[in-house]
Amino acid sequence: MTMEWWRKYFSEDYLKLYKHDIAETTREADSIIRMLQPEPGARILDLACGFGRHSVVLAQKGYQVTGYDLSEGFLNKARELAETLKVNIELKQGDMREIPYENEFDAIINMLTAFGFFENEQEDLKVLKGVHKALKPGGQFLLDVINREAATQIAVPRQWIRENHAFLLEERVFDFFRSRLEMTRLLILQSGEVKQANFSIRLYTLTEILELFNAAGLVLIDVYGDFSGALYTAESPRMILVAQKEQ
């Protein structure tokens, strides 16, 4: 599977199927603020911002937010959401391996496993080096990913979901040789049309992430197991890391 799998997976269908309510987003934004403790009015980069749900809520809380994503469609949705909620956010299209900023942000967030898309570690390291470059000295980076240790124990490898007038089949498998979580999504519409999309993400262990951070010049401050701030363990659903660019 090439990296271009994202073009089909993160489509209009994704937006319809994986909805997130404002209360959930607000809780996550509150957790981001608690973990990073940015100053009022701080500049925050939402890297791989998707349709901007975290960007707009952080902007509502008084932060200067820039959303950065490769998908023009998602950025258009983010723009619509910002207009609906009457908040100002800057939106920019681009590849996360080529972050076009230097010493500009007090904090950068990368949410919901938007890290590990690429085919090798060097490409992922480019992302982290770009994060380091874009942060101000002393700036912080929050990286939120699926916990690899928990992902290897997939409890439900196949799942049927009914969504409005469609059926969704999700099949998951963890490839131990490549340390990648692979998912196939089949969407069966009422008309009988079947749409297929694939998802492939490299999941890193905590040790591997720390090696990448070190290579990028980022220093780990904290690691959490979920957005409540729970201690990270092998059973944690997520691995949320907070790192810093040294002064």
C-alpha cells in the first residue's frame, strides 16, 4: 500500500462516518491546555488539522491557531466550521514533511494518530524535525497516537456498523513485521454501491518514539495513557507525549 491511501480514506465518507461532537472536542481541547499549559493568546499549530475541530475550539478559548493539512477538502470544511462558530483561524495546505515555519509557534499539536502515515522512519523523522524548526525555543509539542502495545491485542478484528442508510464493515490486522496497523473499510450504500478504502499507520513503541524525538532535538517532558491524564501503561488506549524544544 502506498502513502496515497489517505486520499480515499480521508474523504467525504470519512466525515460522515466518523463524527465527533463538540463536547468530546471541548474535553480534548481542555486536556491539551492542561498538558501544555500555553500562555493566554499563545500561537498553536494544529498539524494535520483535518476539518479543524480542535483548531476552532482552541481559537474559541483565545489562542492564535493555525491549521495545517494536506487535504484541500478538509481545509474547506475547517473554514466553514470556523465561519459557523465565528472564530478566526489561519489555514494552510501542505505536506507535514515540509512544514514552512521557523521559530513561530509556542505549541504544536498532532492529534488522533496523524503520525506514522509514511513508509519509513526517515519520513516520519522529517515531520519531527519540521516540528522542532517551527517551534519557538522552549515551545512544546503534543503527539497523540494509538498505543502500539494495546493495538497488537485487537479484540474485534471485524466489525459491522450501521450508519443511517448504509452499512460499514471494518477489518483490522496488526502487521508485526512492519509494526503497522492495517484497516480495510467497506461502505455498502442503500443503492448497493460498495466503496472500499484502506488505512495503514506505523505504530511506534515509546522507546522508538523517544529515539525519533532525540534525533529531532525534542526532549520528552511527559507521557499519558489517555486524555484524562492517566499514567501510560501497556494497556492504555493511547500514548500522548509532550516534548519540548530546548531553550
